[in-house]
Amino acid sequence: MDQFGLLPVESALILSKLK
């Protein structure tokens, strides 16, 4: 899960899509 540590914006977008 290196993509999760790239940028906070990326993780935020992923979390938004998960919801």
C-alpha cells in the first residue's frame, strides 16, 4: 500500500470514493 503514503490528497480522494 505505497499509494496510500504518496500524498494526503490521494488518500482523501480514496476515502471519499470508499464512502
